[in-house]
Amino acid sequence: MDAASLSVTCPCQKCALASGRGNGDPNHEHVEGRMDVPMRSFFPEYYPNLVRLYRSIGVQFHDADNTLACFDVTFDPESSSVAPSATQSRLQRDVNIEAPYLSSRSYRVSSNHTITLPDLPPLSLSNPYPFGRRLLGYYRIARDYVKMLTVSKEFMTQGRMMEIGKDASEWGNGRQISLREFLVRGGYSHDFSAFFVPLFACVCTCSFERMMEYPACVVLEYVARCMPFGRMQFVSSGVREVTENLSKNISTIHYGTMVEKIMEAPPTNDGKNASAGPIVLVDSHGVRRTFDHVIFATQANQAAATLAGQRASKPLPKPFVSSPEKNDDASNYGRREEHDLTDPETPRDVSVESIPKDHPFYSQIQTLSKFPYERTQVVCHTDTSFLPKDPAAWRLLNIAKSTTADILASPFDKVSAELEQQQQQQLESEQAPVQPPSATGFSLKPTSLAHGEAELTHRRPGSSVASGTSSPRTYSSGSSTPTSTASQSHNSAMATHIMNNTASSLGSTTKFLQTTNPIFQPKPESVISSAWFERAVVNPESMKAVDELNQHMDEQTDALLETDASPNVADRVWFVGSYAYPGIPLLEGCVVSAVQVMERIVTAEPSHRLAASISALEGSFLKRDAPMRERRQARQEEQKRQEHEQYEQSTLKKKAGCQDDLAAAAAAMNLFSASSVYFETAWKDTLDDERIWDEQEQERRCREEHLNSGKSVQQKGHFLSAVGSWTSNVYVEVAWMLLLYLAAIVQWWMVFMLESAGVDGSRWALA
């Protein structure tokens, strides 16, 4: 989590002389900051368990000024006319940074919530067209944003998020629809997509191709929980404190030790009962160690390679640092040339076909190989050419995309075209087609499908969206999913974060920047560090793999509970990580998947009791976890009961020979998958967690202030908790947001009138 982070070398003259450098700046303020690499921000509304974890280990976090600027980058036509190679695409090239087409600021609307509103576009009375065009774009963005909020919140509160687009009156034909299909068939404008898609491509750190593969329900669930009043937050002292606090109670840690093979020791036989042998880990030094259980807290592709006894064919280079400290080990860092030559395509190192079916971990390797990854580069630098030209337009997060980028590029364009053709044939075959009303009272389908598609594609000549044919893609061996060539085609969003805005210790003299997924490289002399990462992405195949993985581990728990049988080695190997949990692969998935694996092991072998709460702080989630644990257990028991009823019904129908009813019963069994349970209950857990936390915080404050226990205390509450009571009318929150938008329009009009009269309206705009 903190391996690529670094302490910033102070440029002031005193520190330069102390470290033996002669390039000190006498006018530079002293800084003692540290940069988290990659940047780690979170919204408490989507990360309730991460927040509970931070609270339990005493980690402080704070709100950030959630400002945003979106702008385009144009490349020199001469240099971009020739298709660049993998190396050329990452070299410095002639670029032009255009003015932001959307910028915004965040405003506090309560003690716990903020709202982000767009800035007033620049006004020129001699040429009012840009001003009018921007206002028209803002209108389209606001209109589509409200529509998306309404759709996402309605489906979420009804527990039907995974059913978006499945209704026959829509376009899904009973399957999970992709984000691209949702935007195109939902009639969302190009202005909205040009803002929304790059924003979420930065959240998921993936190319536009991968972003368009995401099932719409995954993205819309994030929208429903975090918008419009979400708070972006950062750990106050950096993630180093998180790693130190998490690991301080671990007694034995083996550094620089790569596990190369996992095997089972011979079974033990004491003359009475034979039991399975321990698990043996063989490391890169040939040392063997034995364990009762093994938990992979790694990427899925790394876990698959380790279980198969293989190494990555194209490993990522070590992080590069331009000027490491004197006491740093040079072997911990890579070379600049390795980063420039790194292949951006993520290889599939483990081919399931090469693994024999009698391999003890065959089923696990088969499931883990279904999780796709995409490589991305994170560069820390001081090159302000990555920001808008006007410093007044700089924001906390600056998102750029190439003007040649196809934000709706999708490897599944052909699939969408085939579905459209099927629907057209179906309409032609039916003389009087009947459109049943939507169960939610509104339709995701636009009044004019052709108009909706044209609105999204008219600005991209030659785009494959309208025709349904996809541009050439690169396919990896053993996979039907294309790997991205985003760094070669610049078909990705580049996010530049101004680190000074969230870390005051970095000062303000020099702007320390962190760029994720750079579509061009910063000036060599401005580079502080470079690091490559692999990030899990979501597609329909990976969503099924999450359910398979959880089903495997549930079966492992059942196998360990069977005392008559001796468990095999595969039943004692577990997997946690961002990929192992439904939703967008983020830190929240890491925490929850770890808690779930811990509960499985303790359930199967109570001798491995929970001891972490002994040293937990008073009021931490480890001390107050009983209500959450009871909810999870009750939900699991209800799930098992319903699964048993479905199994009995399917058995009876099978005996009766009712194949149609049997298929329906089998489909109903999928309702109890990990993904379906998550999309139905996760947001409710968020509300309950915040309510419990607020109640306990009130009790703690009352004790501290020595208040009378019988005196009533007004509960501060959480805004989402109030929304939870409005599940029958989710439009209340949207209406409140519209009132704030109306206030922003009034503010814009006042500034417009002031500037028309020749008065500086910047102070009014800031207010």
C-alpha cells in the first residue's frame, strides 16, 4: 500500500547544503512532506468498512476541497500522423493544453456533506458564443446528471440495481448491460459523457475501452451512494501511518521473500486418526515454512501464478526515484529506462489450458484467471504544463483527454450492434408491438434511439459506435477480452492531482504533481518518481468470477466443518483483495473480503479465535462490531434458508418434469450470489454503520461532558440516514440538489450583471 510512496526532497538552500547538493533555492520555503503513490482518496459513503478500519486503528482523515477541471489535449499533427510505437507514445511530444470545458468547486451544505457545482464560464461581450455554448453544455450535463441520479437511486433503494436494462421494454434482453450501452441507449448527451466517462476512468484508473466494459450497475451504484453530497477524504498523515498501525501487532514479517510454490505436507497419522498435513510454502531462497492456512492478499493474477508455480513473464519494474536519500538502498529502486520501455499491455501469465485438471489448485487457478488487469503509470513531477494554462483554472484534480480519444470505445461494440439488429428484426416481425410499462415508473430508453446515438457520436468522425464495428484491438492469448493499448492510442483519461492541496506540509512555493495514466511524459528534469501498477477492472466475466470465488470459499468452510473427512490443501487457501468483492475494485473491497475470510476461518475452526480486539481503542469498530456481525449472520442464515427452499422446489419440479419451472428455479438461485447480495444490502449497511457511529459518538460526548444520562440529546445524524427513511420517495435528495443548482444559477446571473456593468464579479463568484 505504501511501497511506492516517497518523501519529497526539500528544495530549500539549507536542506540542499545539509545533503551535499549545490542546487538549493534560497527563496524556497522548507517542506517536509511525503507523497502517497498512488493517490488514495475515498468517499465515506462508498467506503464504510474502510472508515471503520481507520477509526479502529486511530488513523485520522479529513475532507478535501473537491474541485475538478476537465480539459482536452491536442497533439502536434505531424508527430501524431504516424502511429507511435510503445516507446514513442510515452516520450515527450508537442502538445497543446486547451482551456477547461468544465471546472467545478465544492461547497459545504452541512457539517457532513458538500455539493460540487460548476464554475461560471468566462464571458466576453465581443464574442459571447463560447459563454453560451458552455451554458448549454452545463444544462445538458445537469439534465443528464439528474436523470442518472434518479435512475440509480430508484433502482438502489428498491434493491434492483442488477436489473437495470434487463426488462424487455428496455434493451438488455435479460443480461447485464455495459456502461456504454447505458449511455448510448439511454440518450445521454455528448457533453455529459465527455465529463462523466473520463471522471470514472480516473476513479477506476483504466482506459476508455475497459471503462465501457463495466456493467452499468457497478458504476451507477457508486453514483447512487456518493452523489450528489459525497465528501472526498484523505488520510491526514498519509498511508504510511495506516501500514504502520496495521502491522505493529504482527510479530513475524519476512521481508524480501517471494513465495514460489505451495504444497501439502504428508498427512500425519498418530495411530488413531489420520489428519491432513500442514501447508508448506517454498520461498525463493529454498526455505520451507509450514502453516495451517494461507491467505493471498495479492492480485488475482499473482495468486494464480504462484499457485501454478510460475513467474510473471513481463514483470513490472521497481519504482524509479530521481534522487533517493543517502540512507536508501539503491537496490530498492528501478531505472528510468525500464519505465520508459515498460510494455503497457497486461499479459496473462497463466494459461488454464496448460494446468492439468488433477492439479490441487486447478479450480482456484481457473477462477483467478478470469479477473482482467490493466497496467497504468503514476508519475510524480513538478511540470505545470500538465495543468491548464491559466493558474486560476487549476483544481485539486485535473482530468485531461486527447481530442482524438473515443470515450465510448468498447470491445463489445459488435455485440451491441448484433443486439440492435435482433431488436430491429423483432420489431419488424411484430405488427403491433406492445411496450410494457417500466416497473419503476420511468424508462431508461430515450424517445428517439437514433437521436440518442447521434448525440453521442456526431463529434467523433470515423467512430465505431454508430456503425457497430470496432477498431482494431490487441488480444491476449487465452482470453476473449482485449487488452488495452491506451498508452499508444491516448485513449484514456489522464488525471493530475495537485498534492499541495491535500498535504499542507508540501508548502506552496513548488507545485508537486502526481499524474496517473499520462498520455504524454513530463519534462525529464521535473520527474521526481515513476511507478507502474496493475489495476483490476470489471466486466461481465469478472463479475461471475467474484461469485465463483466466494462460492469456492464457502464450500471450503463447509468442507472444514465436516469432521469425518480430512480437508485437502485447497480448502485451506483463501483469497482477499479489491478484486474479490463486488463493485469497483477499491480499498473497500480489500477490507470487506479480508473480514469475510477471517469469519470463514473462525467459523470452520473456532480454535483460531479473534484476538485483535484486545488492543483495540475504546469505541473502535472491533469493540462495537456486534450489531454489524449480527446483521451479517442473520442475512447469511436467511440466504441459506431461501437457497434450501429453492433447492427443494427445483428438486420437486425436476421429478415432475417441469423443465421451464426448473430453469426458473435455477435462475432464482443466482439471486443469492455474492454480487446480488452486495447490490441489495451494501448501501443499507452504510446507513446502519453511520447511524451506529453517530449514536456512539453522542454517547461518548455526553460522558465526556458529564451530562445527565436521562437528559435527551439531539442526534446529529447522517444525511444519508434521513434519506434511508425516504426509500419510497428518493426524489427528495435530488430536489434538494436542484435547489442548490438554482442558487448557483442566481449567483451566475448576478456575476453576469456585475461584469456587464464593468464591475469585477470575481468576489461574487467566489462567495
